[in-house]
Amino acid sequence: MLGKWNRNVYHILKPLGRGATGVVYLADSKHGKVALKIGHNSMSITSEVNVLKHFGKVQGQILGPSFIDTDDCIVQGQKHPFYVMEYLQGVPVFDHLKEHGNEWAPVFMVQLLGDLSRLHRAGWVFGDLKPENLLITGPPYRVRWLDVGGTTIKGRAIKEYTEFYDRGYWGMGDRKADEQYDLFAAGMIFIHLIEKKRFEKGNDGKQTLMTCLERNEQLRPYRHWLKKMVQGSFQDAEAARTDLMKFIAKREDRHRKVDQSARPKRRKKMRRKAQKQPALVGIVDLVLVIAFLLITSVLYLVGQMI
């Protein structure tokens, strides 16, 4: 594929995903492997390119894929806008948790909230935040964003959403692009990562969520934090991140204290076991010696009789 204006050549290898605003392909280029998105219209492509450029300006952190190029291409006689971005190599977040365990879920959530905080300070809301738009790269393991098609300027109406992660669907808020909209979606991602499945909202969406938090044993320790996430109680992503980090630190400290209190008991048990072992060995040795002497005596008597 040849860019009409910049004349850069891209060899399409395979599709990576399809969204409301276009199709993303894996392509080969002079930059190596890249992700190339062909859009349905110029406005949506221009908006996403602007988002990627803004991501690149956020100091100290690359939030999404790096922007590379934008152009038009001719496909079957029709002009289509496209842009090219960094191809992130990693695994879906569910695959990572399946291999490494659910204890990574709060770690990735801390990372995600830090990224959301930086995005919000730049004046944007992610919008269509869901596990399918997240990828785990590394090691060192790091959560990264993929599709920025739903990213919206604060205060505007959300452009794209997925029902399970949308507070409007659950009857817990509107679809205005504010920080709490992303925090609701982040909380639902955490629930989904632990529950391993989506579920219907039922007649009362809020009650369904509250019941889920109490029912699932792995979610229950986080229920107070999650309630604040889905109810919009946090002022911003940084406050949610700080609260989660404090909870994780307290939980680790509690587990450490329990482990330390159990160590003396384990050591005492091991000492008792060690003390008992010699006595047991001595008894066995005594029995073997007596048996040997009896057998020897019998053999001696039989020899005398013969």
C-alpha cells in the first residue's frame, strides 16, 4: 500500500482488530512492524491522530502507541484516510493473569490509574476503556493502551462505549466525558478480570454490582474501593490510585505480620520433630539389634544340635 502524499510504502500482513471508526492491520514498513489503521472517514482519523500526538507530549510517560505517519490511500478506486502507529508486542491482560495469577490485577490497575491521571490532566477522557483495549508488554510487565478511537475531550459526549463498562448502561451516571466516567470503566475492568466473565445488569444495575462485590471472595477485600470507583466517589484518578496503593500496602503488611507470627510456631514444631527423631531412631536400632541377637542365638543352637 502506497501513501498518496508522503509516498511511504506499507505491506499489509494481517488484520489486528476492527472498531467503530476503522480496521487496524499489522504492516511491514521502513520502520519495521507497525500498526496501521484505515478509517471510515477523515474526521475520526484526524481526531485519533491528534490524541496520539497529545499522548506523545505528556511528559515522562508514553501513554499509548507512538504516532508515526498519517496519509491517504486508494483502495479499489476510493480514497481512505489512515494513520500509522507503533506496533505494541505483548499479550492480552486476561492471558497474562491466566499464566501469572490474579495478584497482578491490582498491580496493573495502579499502572492504569496513573496513566489515566496523566491523560485527564492533558484534558482528555479515554471513553471506551475495556480489557480489549489493553495489552501487557514486557518484562518488566506494563499495561499499555491500544485503540484510542473513543478518546474524547473533557466535557463532550462520549463517542464510543461498550455497555458492560459504561456507567450509563448500569444506570449509575450519564455519558458525559469526565474523569469519573473512566474510573467507573476501570472499576468494571477490575471486576471483570477477577470474575472472568461479564454479566447482565438485571432490573437494578447498582444492586447487581453491589451483590457481585459481596459474593466473590476475591473481590470482597476490594469492595469498599470498588464501590467508590463505580459510584463516582473519587475526585480524580490520582486519588483512586493512592487509595488502592494504601490498601495494597496495608494488606501486604497484614500478611507479613501473620507470616512472622506463624514462624515461631513452625520453628518450635520443627524442633519437637527433630527431638523426637533421634529417640525414634534409637528404638528402631534397639529392635534391630535384639532381632539380630535372637537370630544369631538360634543359629548357634541349631549348629550345636547338628
